[in-house]
Amino acid sequence: MITKAIVFDAYGTLFDVNSAAEKCKDRIGDKWEGFANFWRTTQLEYTWLRSLMNRHKDFWTITEDSLEKSMKVFDIDMGMKNDLLKLYKILSPYPEVKEVLENLKKKKIKLAILSNGTPALLSELVKGNDLQNLFDDLFSIEEVGIYKPSSKVYNLPVNKYKIKPNEVTFLSANTWDVSGGGNYGYNAVWVNRNQAIFDNLDYKPINRVNNLTQLLDLI
């Protein structure tokens, strides 16, 4: 099947979700990485729980709520909260991201982000990293009011581009997201940066890459 659109998850796939805490590691200390991982896990848990409870809040609010809990758990000075939130808005991309996107852009295939992030967050994130001219669309779950892995989210690019699910190559570093997209019908590729173990969620990706550079060999 021909790929007509390449769709990327944003957080953890294109952008390093731990980079906000890492930039403050001198103030946080040795616990910065454990704190960053806990913040991310809590953030994701809140998206799933709010979807199940039908109590939607946008991703930025969830990011704030999960940060507050994480700072309390790790006994981090609340005076750092605003600094961490500001840094979250400008997370660092992984080193290969811009070059890979520039190469893919030459192939005249639709390039998009499909993310839990709000439209404003995604726009600021790509502009802050000078990537704004490389994407055709930034799809946010706010269009459907429910978080991944709802099929309503994965349907967004399919509806916009009027293509079939299996004409979408979808990349995510999050195993649950790969399973969500794969079960929906995407050709889902797992970006396994940390040599992790894949989940048992009724989908096993045919293709796995260690970083996005390897995507160029698949397209």
C-alpha cells in the first residue's frame, strides 16, 4: 500500500518530554530524571482517566495538574513550577528530527502531527524549534474532545486527507499509541529509542526503528 501521509506523535516521538526537567537538573538534583518520568506517567494517566470519566480538560491544564502532583511527590520547591511549565512549551526536538522532516518534505507526501497537545501548544512547539514550514497539518485531540487512543483521534487525518487508514504511516515512541493507531488501521511504526518492551494490546508493529532517521529507509 502506498503511503499518502506520514503522521507523527509529538511528545516523546519528535520532542523530548524530559528536556524541561533536564534543563533544571542543577536545581532539582539527581532526582530530576525520576521526577521527569513520574510527571510524564501522571500526565498520561490523567488523559486516560479523564477520557473514561467524560471529564475533559485540555492538555495544558492536565500538564499543570500532573506537574503539581509530581512536585509534591518528589518534594520539589513549588517556586520552580512556572519555570518548568515555560520550558515544557519549548521542549527540545530529538537531534535527527529536522533533517528527517526536510528529507521527507521532498517526497511530496503529507506530513502531520497528531497529538494530545492543544493547537496553541503544538503551534508554539513547532515554531519555537523552527519546524513550522515542514508540516501540512497539526492535528489536536481538541477537535474531538477525547484523548488518544480513541479511534476518534486517529480518524482526524483520514477524514482531512480523504484516504484510507492503511495509507497512513504513523510513528510514535509510545507503545500504547502505536497499538491505538495500529488497531485503528494505520501502518504504525514504533520509535523505540530506549530498547523498551512492547505492550500486549492486540497489535504488534511490523516496523520498529531506533530513531527517525531509519524511517527514511522505509518510505
